[in-house]
Amino acid sequence: MRKRILEFRKRIDALLKDGGEQDWETVRREQLVQIAFFQHERLVHLIVTVLFALIEFAAAALTALSFTPAAFALCLAVLILLIPYVGHYYILENEVQKLYAQYDRIELECEKRRGTAK
């Protein structure tokens, strides 16, 4: 997913930089579809990340209350899984925010083509 969102954003950045005679309405529709797709992915990963954080909190509390090797291993295992989830969610969140900014620029291009730019 990381590769997909980064490649898509870079492709749209290149289109916006070039600014040539694109069918901006088509680009705008594609951008909206991709934003919706990545928003869904972001929501799913937010839910999973929060769930893992709650499990980590519970495992840490269990370890603090009654230290056993099993409780410590559980706490460590969940932490090891939580770190990549947070990193992945961070990328999704930031890239979706960049897609919003791209959408605004695409919308301006559409308005220019329609002759309704402000």
C-alpha cells in the first residue's frame, strides 16, 4: 500500500508540474476515487493500530502488576507489532493529506479550463 500511494502521488505531482493539456476532469475524478480508497485503508489501519495500542497497554499493565516471563513476552511481541503499524499509519495519514492538497490544485486547473477561476 505504501508503494501504491507514493507512486500515485508522484504521478499526479508530475501532471501538476507539467500542467499541459490534460483532461483535468478525468484526473479530478481519478483523484477522488483514489482518495476514497486510501481513506478507507487509513480508517482500517487506524482501527488496527488503536486496537494494538490498547492490547499493548493491557499487556504492559499486566506485566507491571505481575511480572512473569510470559507477560513480558506478550508485551514485547505486541510492541514489536505495534511499531510497524504506527509507521504505516503515519505514511497513510500524511500521504492522504498531500492528496487533498493535490485535489485542490486539480480543481483549480478544472476551473481554469471552464473559465470560472477566482
